[in-house]
Amino acid sequence: MNRIITVSREFGSGGREFGKRLAEQYVEQLVEKKPVIAFPIHIGRSFYPPANPVLEQTKSVVLEQQRIIKELAEKSDCVIVGRCADYILREYDPFRFFVYADMESKLKRCHRKAPGDEHLTDKELKRKIALIDKNRAAYYDFWTGGKWGLKLNYDLCINTTHTAIKEIAAALSKMF
């Protein structure tokens, strides 16, 4: 069976960067052993009947993404960031990470990575972070019936508050 890693994350915690760096470390370790592998992104699923055309279209897109993600997971090793991947690929026995950080660290990271024309105050950015995480939780709940961020859904929870993501990814890539 292929090695599959899923990364769920709070907004601003560095989870996307962690997933990318973990994938790069993994490829670096394998480059002499086998060909470079593909790294799909994310997906979700619903058991709820559609209530309107917009929901029907969303469901159609989500189901197609799910099909593609499963197909890619069957064909190669992969790192998948976000969108209920831990749930969608549960029968593939993925290694499931959850990345989080304290609010101060998330604010610093978001300010540092913000587009040049974005100048949010800390208060505005806290609201944005809270809203995005609330939406991620709602998305996860809707498509899986589960609770996003619940430690029992993951194999390893990583606090990026006081550690460089590059160092964490390098250390953890040795597990695979």
C-alpha cells in the first residue's frame, strides 16, 4: 500500500507550509530509490441530500475531487493538505497530522505572509483567522459528520508556536 499523509491545520499555523516541506523532504529521501511522486491536495464528501441547485453543484464538485484524490492515493505515495483528507482516505490508513499554534504565532505568520496590499490590524486578522477556522470546522462537520480538530482524528498533533516548520518537517520526514 502507498504511504499517504494527511495534514489538517488551523489557519495561520503553518500547516500548508508543513505539508509542502514534508513532501519535499520525503521526495528528497526517495529520489535515488524511485521516481518522484505526485502530491494531491484535498477533498470532502456528503451523505446529505441536495436541497438546492447550488448545493447539488457543490456536491458534484466535491464528489469529483474525492474520486480524483482516491485515484491518486491508489497510484502513488502522497501528502494531502486539508479538506477532510483524513476522513476521505480513512480506508487507506493514512498518517494524519493536525497542525496548530497559539494566536500570537498565527498573527505573526499571517502578517509576514500577507500580500503587500493587505494591511489588517491584529483585531481584524484575529477575526479573519477565527472565521476561516469556523468555516473549516463547519465544512468538516458537514461533509464527514465529525468534529474538526478533535485529537482522536489524528495520529500526531503539532504545535508550531515555538518551533520552525522547516525543522519539524525535516525531523518528522524520517518517520516515513
